[in-house]
Amino acid sequence: MAPEENPLPSVFELTPGFIVLGQTTAAITVTGEDFVAQSVVRVDGADRPTAFVNPTTLTFTPTAGDLSGAGTLSVTVTNPAPGGGTSGTLVLGVGYLAPTVTGLAPTNMLVGAAPPEIVVTGTGFHENSVILLNATTIEPTFISATELRVTPPSLLLSAATVLTLRVRQPSGVQTVGNAFEVRNRVPVITSLTPDSVVRGALATPVRVRGHNFVNGSVLLLDGAARATTFVDSTTLQMTLSSNEVATVGTRVLRASNPAPGGGPSDPMDVRIVVPAPTINTLTPASVAVGAAAQTLTVTGADFPSDAVISINGVDRATTVISGSSASIQMEASDFSSAGAIAVRVRAPARNAVSIASTLTVLPPSPSLGTPVVVNLVNNHIIADPTRPVLYASIPGTAASYANRLLKLDAVTGAVIDSLVVGSEPARMAIAANGEFLYVALNGSNAVARIRLSTFQKEIDLLLPDGGLSSTRAEDLEVLPGSSTRLAVSLRNLGFSPRHEGVVLFSGDTRLPTKTQGHTGSNRLAVGTTNEYLFGFNNETTEFGMRRIAVADDGLREVLTVGTSGNFNSDIEHSGTRIWSTQGTVYNDATFAPVGTLPSAGPLRPDVPLGRVHVLVGSEIRTYQHQTFSLIGTATVPDAAGLNTVIRVGTDGLAFGSGSRIVIVRGSLVGP
């Protein structure tokens, strides 16, 4: 009898139909029909050990080679002869599960902290899974299919940001992004400079020191964001406007860092305090030698109830009339000799004292002696503050001493020495300590620096180019408290307007930031502080008076007030006032006019001696510096046509910038 033929097997399903790489795989069940005890499962055509369960069920276990990489395997079942044959094909998948991330721990960190180890939990992780932080690929530590660990590189953590974390499988499948925040710290303020500002002050820079500041930190004044300059992680800067310090009280300052993290610091108080007393007028403002005992009334502002008036540093019994007025009794002995009496008002409780105002004691008949005339063509003259000499810059067209700087005896006018300084020496400026003299050179774009102890030229300070034209120094001033910080007003050659801004030299270095050109500070003056200087536009009808702030990188205009000035007028500073050659006198804090001199012309204010000298034609007119009342006059014929008036010693004036230099002395000038 012939053996019975085996049927042709059929296959329906594999369980499981997908194997995850790297995971232990149990036997795979093949479901179908017409299986026999000798049926064999084949994977990609190769026999695999097969277990017969029943005619509809077989099992087999894939080999390590079957699971060596991601892909698909072809699975068939073969029944032996007689009959039999091979079934259709089922597909067995081998690869990676799509991963998921269910949590991060921690989810954030602070800028500057040590990089943390982030525990990533989820599903479907594999030994070959990688972490993506933004676009940076990082090999994590594989813990299990549900946990990975990763430490971010420090480079990604240097600034506040939100990083996107993903898990990616070798197949390219990756999770959705999870946020990991690098957070700004809360800033801390430790000090303010200044921490108090007097009421009514002009725009005041405030330096804020502390830590945890970032580029993007904002200073909040009473909760309102202010324009803030980030200097470094320990320093921020802002400017208090004049409106913000107009009233005595306390302003609250905070620093705030942006998100992520960040937020406002604890508060720090900025105190707006009552300023030192201010003297506006003295009554009388001047007396004659030998005057009788009389009452001196002082008017001004911010006088406390315990105000004390001092005379030449000695307190006097004081009657306080109001917050703006007080008086003392002057004795006849106070007026025994001509000179200047320094009057101050002191506020004992707040340890503040006013700037001195001058009570002038006039000689019986103020006069000038015989002038000394030096016939030298000169572009400019200036007095040495520490030596009894004058300096004169001589143009290249002069018959004698062309292109030289002359040192002259301040009494006789005799030439002591001469120095070749460069082409067309002109305007000059001198340090208050007498160390350096600076000479503008109209024949080149430079300023010569002269060391006065040796009377030798040290260096040419080169001016910046004006773009369409070379530049020259129109005016220059040495800042108070320094012999090497020089402000130079620039002009171009041949264009209108001529102004090219004001530049600052610190030593041999020209600082990068200068004021704007076109309409600006053609003329300069310095006051008593090295934080500001003053400028005036005498070229266009704007006639603006300017306050120029001095910073580490140069100069910036911070206040401009239009005036009733005129073309080619100049300014000088003395006391707390700016004196214009056209006659108007301005408060140096607000630029508000405080009065007008009866005469206009080249002038020399001398507040410490209570005088202002104005050259009108060939006549010198001397006025009391507060009341502008006339003290006296003198005719100096040889001074006619000259445009510069300078102080020489305690009782002298010199006139120059023309065809000659004239020196005069006498009681009209000083004691």
C-alpha cells in the first residue's frame, strides 16, 4: 500500500511579528493549517529547529544571525514528501521600537552651575539610542529600555536658554522634544554709586554693583524699566534724569534678569537729598575799604533753620530769616583792607556747605598802572598757573619767531625762551598743575604737547579725519584734576558747517567716542569737575549751550539749551556761572540766564576776587561779579583790537591775540 501524501501547508500569522533588537526573544509561534509532525520553519530559506504543536501551530526560535540588524525576515513552512511542499511567506520585522520620553530629572539648572546628570525616563530606549540637545548629539549612559542618563556639555549651559531634548534611535526615529531650561539667576545689588543725589541735579549716571548680572539685565526704578548699560556680570549703569531727582525722597531701584529664570533683585534705595545751601546774592555785594560795621544779608536756597554763615572760614553768629535768607553782623575791622571775603553758608546737621561767594572790599580808587607793551604778532596767549610767565603762539607769517612758542616774563614781557612747535601754532590750553601746555597746530591736524618743566615738545596728538576734509583744533581745554586729559573741538577745512565734534585724549590715546558734528560745541570751557565740560555753538543760529559728559570711552552731550548768543561769541567759566562775551551770564547747572553784564566784549571773569573784566575797545571795565555794578574803568589804548583777556598773577591782566601783547597791573584787577 502506497504511503499517504503530506498536505501543502498554509501560513496565516507570526506571533510576535516584530522583534526588538537587543531584547531576549522567546519562541515565535507560526499559525496556519495542514502542518505535520515533520514540518520545518525556514527563515530566509534556511531551516530552523521547529516544534510541532498541532496541525495549526508551530514554534521556532530565531538565531543570533537572524537578529544581527534591523530589517525583515522571510518566514515559510515546508512539509516533506510525499506530497508536501512550501507555504506562502510571512514577514518577521526586526528593529527598534519608536521611543517615548515621559520625564526629565532635573528639568532645569542655573547659569554657571556645574552640569547636572539628567535622568531621562520613557520607553523604547536601546543601547544604541542617542540624546539630541538642540542640534548637539550626546552619547548617553544606557540604564534600561526605560531609562537613559546624560550630562550636557558646559558649552551649552553658558547662557540662559531653553534646550530641546530628544531621544533618537539608530533607525532615525526620535521622540518629540522635551524642554530643559538653563535659567538666569536672580540678580543681587550690593552697592550704588552714588547712593544719593541732591535734589535738582542734572542727569546723573548711576553705577550699580552686585552679581549675577547678564547681558539683558534691566534696572527698574520704582518698578519701571530704565535704559540700562551692561558693563559686566558685576556692574550695570543707568542715568537718573533731572525730573527723577526733582523732589526730595527715596526712589527704589532693582535689577531684573530676563527669563528663563531671572526676575527682580531685592530693592536698593536711591535717596534724593536736600542739596548744600546755595548763595545767590550778597547785600551788599561790595564795600569800600574803611566802611562802617553793617549787616550782611545772604540770599539763596536750602538754608536750614540752624544755618551758619562763615566769613573766610570763621563762623559768625547767624540770624536765619527763612529757608532762602540769613544775615550776620559785619564789623568795621572786616573792611580794613582791600581784597575778597569768602562767604559761605553751612548746614551743620547734614554736614553740607555752600560754594563760596565773594564780598569784595574795594580800594578807595581802583586803578591800573602803566601798561607793558610787547610788539609781537600772536595767535593766542595763556598764563602759567604755577610760574610767573606767559606763553604766546606765533603765526608762520610773523617777522620774528615764526611758528614758535614763546615763554615771556609775566612782569616785563621779555622773551625768556622760544620753541619750534610745528606749523601755525594757535589756540592753547594748560594743565592746572603747570605740567603740560597744549598748542593747536593750524598747519596740520595735530595738537603739540609741551612739557613745561623742560620747555620741550613731547608729542603731536593726531586728530581724527573729518571724512570729506582734514580737521584742525578750533578750541581745546585740559580737564580739571588731570594734566593728560585734553578735550579738543574739531573743525573741517572749507566746508559749512565747520564743526566736526569734540574728541577726548587720555594721555597719548584718542578715545573712540566723540560728540556729533555739524551743530555742536565750537567753543569749550571747563568747570570745577572732571565729569563734565561745557560747549557752545557759535556757528549756527541754534546758539546752543551744551553739557558734555566725560566717560571712559570719550565724550557725549547730555544737555543742550538754546540761548540768545551770537556768531563768534565765546564762553568762559568761573564760580558756578558761564560768562558769554556777548554779555549774558548763565547758571552752569541749568544754563538759565542769571543776568547780563552792562558791556559785551572779550572778558575775564574772576569770581574768587569778586570781579569780571570786560575789554570794550581800548577800555577795561570791571564789574562786581554778582550785582554787575561797575567797580571801575581804565583806558588801555594799546589793547584796542585785541581779543584775548587773561589773568596774570594776583593783580594783573594781559591782552593778546593780535599784533601785540599788553600787560597791566593795579588795584582794579585785584589786591
